[in-house]
Amino acid sequence: MSVRFFKVQSVGNHFALAELRSFASDADLVRFAIDSGRRRFGVGTDGLLGVALEDGFLRVRMFNTDGTEDFCGNGIRCAVHWAYLQGWIGERAIVRHLGREVPVEVDPSTGAIRTLLGRALFDPSSVPLKNGQGEMFESPLTVAGTRLSASCLSTGTAHTVLFVDNLPDDATFFELSPQIETHEMFPERTSVMWTQVVSDRRLKLRIWERGVGETWGCGSGSMAAAAVYLRKTGLSGSVSVENPGGTLTVSGNRWDDDLWLEGRAQIVFEADWLLKVGA
């Protein structure tokens, strides 16, 4: 079965995007996410975006390259960019994504897309954390003998934010990040945002995304890092978050208020994929 897809990216976080009607079942969606995501043997992506226009809403589903479904801030932006260019939506729209309705705004003059991702949630049941664990904000977490200061929260999906003086080298990053992702503290695993304060209201990330590994960008992770920063400092307003693939802006009145995420997206190319149904 041939599937028409687009490769899209935002701050280097890249996806295959296809209409949901192209797939007969969730099993086909998962197969496409895994196969197309493979480096060298596939397209090479961080995940699959499935999109549909339903009752005036843009529906978005995102699958990681291990086949798990997840919430994705950059995925929303990429899908909105594509849908706006297709004429599916106007300058303001509502995206339905993993049980949430997310307001979005497109600036036609600059191409910037603003997404209202809501509030950062630190309560253990929202992250989630293991039963009996209290809130983790700047709390000790020991992994492989290394003591870290961790803040755990949900911005639509689970994130662990680690503020460090300098971003980790490859040896530290690739040893500790997967162990944090699968730590017993996180029954549904967690993404890991290594975060450096570069200057006032300016953060820099190195990103380990659950179900994928290292990625160049993460929208919900940028929001998580900014929320922890705003809570730590008591500041409000905008925070620039430098992902390896580019900069996103997070803004809000307070860390515990609704937060906006702003960035841009791009269509890289479009092509056809031969999906082996039932393989």
C-alpha cells in the first residue's frame, strides 16, 4: 500500500506526516512510524504525525519511532504549519491531540506559530511518578552513582528537568539519560531535559526523548524547562530556550499559569512510502 507523506521539521525535531485516512488500522500507523523512522533504511525521523480534519478541528496523533503514542509540542506546530498551507485551517484553530484541545495561532507575516500548551503540572499523579512518591522539584535523584537535582513535571507528557552548570558530554549523556528514562521513579518513562542557564531568561538544552533517544528539539520539553526556571526564579514573561536545532520562546504570567510556546516549522519534502500491510 502506497502512503503519501511529508517530511516536516521544527528546530530539528523531524517527522513523517501523513493523513490518518491513509491507514487502515493503528497497527499500520505503528509499523509506518517504526519503519520510516529508521536511519539509513528508512526516512530517518523522530516520529510520525497522523493528521485529519474532523468537525472543524485539526486532529493530530504522534507516534515515536518505537511505536508508542505520545504528546508532542513540536509535532503540533509541524502539523499546524502543514494544515495551514493546505488550507485546512485559518490563522486561529483548535488542535485535538491525545485527549487535549490545544489553541494555536499562525502569524502569516512571519510564519511563527503560537501554541497554548496550558499549565505545567508537578503533582506526582500527573507526571506520573511511582505510587507514594511526593512532588519532585529540585529534588535529589541518584542514577549510576551520580547525584542529580531533578524536577519532574508534565507538559502534556512526562519530563525530568536537570539544571546543570554545563551540558553533559557524550559519555555522561548517553550513560545516564536512558537510565533516567527507565528509572523506577517513572512508571511510564520520562524524557530528560539537561538544562543550562546561559544568561537571564535564556536556557540551553540537550534532549533525551523517551521512545526516541537524543533529539534536536522538543517543544513540550522546552516548556518544561522554562516552567522550572520560572518557578526557581519567581520571574514571569518570556524565556528563550535554545534547542540544539533552534530556539523556541515560552511565555506566561507565572510558572503555574497557562504557557504559550512559539516557533516555526518547515516542510522538507514530500514522497510516497510503500507500506507492507500485515508484514
